Amino acid sequence: MTSVRPKLKPETPKAVTAWETATGQTVWMAADGSWTKEAGQIAAFTGDEAEARLADALKQEGVVTDPYFMEVTESGGITGRETLRETIRANGPTVAYGESA
Amino acid sequence: MYRYDEFDARIVSERVAQFRGQVNRRLSGELLEDEFKPLRLQNGVYLQLHAYMLRVAIPYGQLNGRQLRRLAVIARDYDRGYGHFTTRQNIQFNWVALKDIPDVLESLAEVEMHAIQTSGNCIRNTTSDHFAGAAKDEIMDPRPWCEIIRQWSTFHPEFAFLPRKFKIAVTGADHDRAAIRVHDIGLHMRQRGDVVGFEVHVGGGQGRTPHLAALVSEFVPETELLDYLEAIMRVYNRFGRRDNKYKARIKILVSELGADEFRRLVREEYAAQREHEKIALPQEEIARIHAYFAPPELIPASGPNEAFEALKVEDKEFARWARINLHPHKVDGHVSVTISLKPIGGAAGDATDAQMMTVAHLAETYAHDDIRVSHAQNLVLPHVALKDLPDIYRELKAAGIATANESLITDMIVCPGLDYCNLANARSIPVGQAVQQVFADPDYQEDIGRLHINISGCINACGHHHVGHIGILGVDRKGEEFYQITLGGRADEKAAIGDIAGPGLKADDVPGALKRVVDTYRDLRTDKSELFIETLARLGHEPFKEALYAAD
């Protein structure tokens, strides 16, 4: 659904991210397989485990929408080609809005 | 303005109930996203970068105080205290939770609003001149025809699954303020003797392949308009490409066939319509719809208004606002007021719930309960007496929406860009803000005069960059934002697509580069009456390109 989703190599650390279906908020998969809204809890997966995690996410249609891989560092920090997009997904707009604008 | 009849009210509330069921099934997991997506899009619900977005239709940009208050309440209770007015004269809420959207739609239905056909491959909100029914230079009021088109196109079963989305605009003044030449169909109202009719332009559009519309008919009489539109839609529905999303808009069909062949097909289709299919609007029905748009009873006042003139002398800021943000009205002693949603450093088109409440109050108190959204993302009070301007200004100023910049360089059209949009490649809002800062000095802006800068964060061109006098297009190069500059676009009756000036610039370099271009214009213009776009046309683009890429 995003305009750009680069293919990541199996060995590249990646997180599983999606939108929470009920609210549309950004969520990531934590190490225990649960969904978190805390960017500090982003878990990095590689290889077959990553594929299994994404497959698991795809089965949770009522809970999350359109899960996909995003590139992260080994410790779960946002990195790579889509850093700006994923940082905005994580932190919200880079400009003030509403009353604070 | 138009009021729902029983039938309108019923179909809108039935749609809300239907969508509530669909949302519930989505939340339970019974509907998968792939199944749900076309359903939510038919109800104006997008899934953006970090939230759902709800786009609410504001037919031809007109709403009353009660409706704007309701939008404010929705912004406050279901969003984060603001809404975003768009180039289709609609409003978008950026943070609405899916689980709440049926309640939001129900609340909208109570004030005769909905989100139907604000997305998807159907006929979208018909747009118009934001000064319709008020402008001194208007020949005929386009709103009744926008409403007739709205009624014809809403839930039209034949046009619910077009090859691609479809946008119609109507104007009734010689000066085109509705950008009709960059619409799928642009209608310019004309009169021949006693007969009202429409000049029909087809196949305009922006996006990745911008086209100006071709003149397909010089005059379609009003009683034949819907049949003629239906013939166009049928030709498009039959021959428009469905194999390639990027070639599916009618502009591609018209361009590939050529205007003559397209016109021939439309005439053939029109002639083939059987008698029982013809809509052939009866005059009584045309008159019935027109009655909803009867002008307010304004008492003409000749000569200057004392209170207005006195405050202009006393308060230079007010005098500036009055010079810039007022538009001539048909009735003496009256004006149309533009409420700029482009404060320096703000996000273009955004208004807080409190600001919406203020505008609703002003409309109800002073302005015949009539509010417009302009395609340039501002609000308008179309019917205001000069004597009320001081009070209106004071309230606008207190609400932070008295910026004096209508059609000046800081009154930019700016799409939400990568700060909100799932399709964007680059941010638009911060670039717009940085450009505004460079031109923030009110005297400088006023000296520059009318100059439209339009910014899009991707090639889909929601920010109308192709038709900005200066256009800015955000592109992504290996994860870094760059901005391509176009020169010479315009959206009015002399519509033109801007030319790409050269290589893209880094975000930080854009404001300085544009300042060099604008200062070059100030050096080269014959005098202040020659607008930027006119100097550009007279001298060609070279001196401006040189300035754009000159080192600091």
C-alpha cells in the first residue's frame, strides 16, 4: 500500500510493521510477537524467522492491516532507504499541527 | 443553498448504516483489508501514513454555519483539533479511528453532509468558483448546475466503476477561478441569446501526465447538458483504459484519440441515446434547483462606508488586509472576504476547531450564513457588507486567521506531502513554510503582487504544481528529498502547464533559489502592474532559470 517497499535481503535485519486496524495507528511487532506502539520495542528479525513472523502477522487481519517488512538496525532502530518515511510513521508529522501550529 | 429532501436524507442515512456494518465486520476480521478497501474508499476513508483519513464532501465548496460547526466538533471530538481543507473544496480529517467513523458519518448526516464519492473511480465532488453567486464579474451562477450534476452523478449506477476517478468543474465568470482546463470535464457557462449553455472542455488533468482539456463543444444548451455529459462518460467508460492505472484517466483517451475523434464519438453516442434514456431536463426542474440558490437580499449601499474607511486610516494592518483579501461583489457596498488559511509558518488549508467555530459564527452573524472553501485552500465569506468588515476583521485577527495574503506569494497551494500521505515521496509542508519565511515581509509580498506557488509532494500533483506560476514537485532520490521547479504554469482561462526548469534542488536551497527568481522578476518587469507570469511570458524562461541556478 505504500508507494515504495524495497526488497530486503534475508540477512538484513527487519521489523514487521502495520497499521492497527481499529485506529490506523502505526504498530510494530515486539520480540514476543505482540504488537507495540513504542518504537523502542521494535524487534529485529532475519531470515526464516522474519518470514514466519510476517506470515503470522498476515493472519491477524482484524487486529492489524497490511503488515510489511521495514529495514531496521540489529537493535531495532529505523534505518535504510525508507528512513524518513518510517520515522514519520513512527513519530508523526515533522511539522506542528492543530493548536500547536 | 441546496437542502436535502426526504430522498437525499434517506440514501445518506442508509449508506451510514451499511458502512457501520462493514466496519464492524472489518474489525471482527470477517472482512479482509483487500475486501474492505473498496468499501471504505467509497465512503471517503483512506489509510494514510500513520492513521486513517476521512475525506468529507463539501459540494462545490459551499457550506453553512451549522455544517462548519459540526466539522469543528468532529475535529475536536474525533480528531486532533483540526481539519485540512483541500483543493477539491473538501475537508479531510487526518486522525480519525476507523471504529469511530460510522459515528462521524452519522453526525455529518444530521447536517446534510457525507463522504460519498470522495474517493474511488467515480465522479467526485464537482468544484466551482468560490465567489459563485457573488462576484462582480460573474455572468451566471454555476452552483445550481453543480448541484444538478451532483444529483445526477451521485450513485449513478453506470458510472460507479469508471476506469479511474473523474473530476468536473463549472465556472460562470469569464475569469476562470475554478481551474476548469485541468479537469476531466470543465464547463464554462455561456449565453446565446436567451439560451443558457455550456462550453465543454474534456481531458484536462494534472498528475504524472498533465494535459490541458480540449474544447469538445462550444455550446451545449442547458436542457441537453446531462445527456451530453452522459455521452462523454459512456465514451470514456467504453474506451478508457483499464489495463494500466497510469493511462486510465480520460485525458489519455482524449489525447490518444485526438479531440476531433473524441468529439465524433461523443456526438455518435449522443445521437444513439434512445428517447426514453434522454434526461432532457425540464425547465421547471432547472428552476426548482435554481430557487435554492436565490441570492441573499442585500441592500445596495453607494459611496464609501465611514466605519470601514476610518479603520483603514487608523489601522494599517487592516488597510492592508482590506486591499488584499477583499473581492468585488455584484451588489454595491458589499464584498467577498477571503479568510486566508495560509499564515506564515502554518500548514496550508489547516484550520483548528476554534477557527472553524469563529468562521461559522461570522457567517451566521454577518454573512448570510454562507461559507465557501476555495480550491486554493482558503475560506470565503461571499456576501459581506462593507460596514461589517471592521468587526469581522477583529474576530478573524483574534482567531489567527487574518493573514493578508490572498493570491500573493505566501498564499501557496500545498499538499499534505510525506508528513501525512502514503503516496508522497517528499515533504511539502515544511518546504512551503520555508519559502513563506523568505517572502514573509508584507511590503515585499505586496510589491511582488499576484504570484501562485504550488507544491506537490509527489507526481500525483495534488498540490497543483503543474499550474503554479512557480511549481515545486518533491521527488525521492535514494531516500533523499529533492525538489523540481517548474515555471510558467497557470490555472485560469489562459491555462498552461509549467516547464521543468532543470535539475532538482535540495530542500534547503529552494527558498533562496525562488527568491532569486522573484527578485529577477522585480528587476525585469516593466512596472508593478506587470505580473510575474506576464514578465515570464514576455521574456521567456531563460533569465529566470539562470537566476534559479545562480550560486549564492
